[in-house]
Amino acid sequence: MRPNFSKYKIHRDGIGFSIAFAVASYLIGRINLTLGYLCSLSVFWCLYFFRVPNRVHPTEGGLIVSAADGRVVSIKEVLPPPEFGLGDATRTRISVFLNIFDVHVNYIPISGKVTHVYYEQGRFFNAAKDKASEHNEKNALVIQLPCACTLGVVQIAGLVARRIRCDVRCGDVVKTGQYYGLIRFGSRLDIYLPEHAKVMVSVGERVSASETVLAEVSCECDKAEQK
């Protein structure tokens, strides 16, 4: 059976990388044919890494979906950094680690309005570790739900990641499952839940961006979103 490539698109950032890898493989192949063939595998890996699959998100109100593919590595009550604009109360933070084989495009976890965007340069610790949330390069969004509750979603660069892309701006109205960014290579994504949100996943669970429900907000939020 032939693979159905119509299920995937390639993110535009991947085109330049694929061309660069192809040129490098050709040049290496002129020196050593065997090594050139091996290097050409990097082109296929690059296309695979930058894939953008078609996803169908749940349509029920009040559901917070994963913004990234990967594995849940932490669920903790933490105090958000003040620069994120999430207030001074503790929140439940769900952290998802993306390895180099996961889909790395990111999706909006719940509909609302972007009220704050914060970018910080940082270091590049292993994204599976908790200290990555504090020290690594990051880009944070605050999304205000129709009921006025807020949620934070933070893209975090990892050990080999060196570029965070965010294509939404403060003031944008966003929808659940909408593409909004990309983290190149192994990385992490944190979601700071609204107060009283009910967590629906557990540590160690694999999640799919835009499809897996991470949490459910209160019925008040649900009703407000459906109006």
C-alpha cells in the first residue's frame, strides 16, 4: 500500500533546510559516494521533521487541547514567572517534551484573544528537565478566554533547538487547533492552566497536538465560549 502523503504538508521553514542538506550531500558525494548517500538521508529526515499533519480538534467548548506532540513529563502547581503576565497565583503547569521525531509545529490550545506576548533569550538545557522552563530560550503567550479566564502557553527551546517561531501577535483572536508556531528540533512546551481547570492527562502519556485534551475548564468558561 502506498503511503498517503496528502495527509501532510511541509512547513515553509523546512524547504531551506532540505535544500541545504541536499546540496551538502551532493558535495560530499563528489568526494565519497557512499558517504554522500548516507548524508542524503538527512534530506528525508528534514522533510519528515518539518511535516505539518492534518489534525481534527474537538469542538466541545471548554476543552484545552495539547499545543504540541510529545510526552507529558511534568504536571505541577507552580508560580508563573511574573514577566509572563499570568498573575501572582499558583497555576497547574503541564509540560510536554518533544523529541526530534515528533511533529514540531504548535497549535493554539483553546479559543480566545492573545493579550500578552513575551520572548526571552536563554540557554539550551535538555528540554525534558524542569530547569528548561526557567532558563532556556522561550516565547510565552497569554490567551484570554471569553469568560475572562487566562491560559499561558510557552514554547521552550531545547538542547539542540536554536529557533522559536511564533506567528501570532498581541491582540490576535485565535481558535482552538489553529497553527501558531514552530520550535526547531528537540524542545518543550508548557501550558499554564486557568484556575479550577480539571487535568485530563497524566505524566508519561503521549499526546497529539490539537487532538489530545489536556484539561477541561469550568462550566462557566464552557458556556461563555459557546455564546
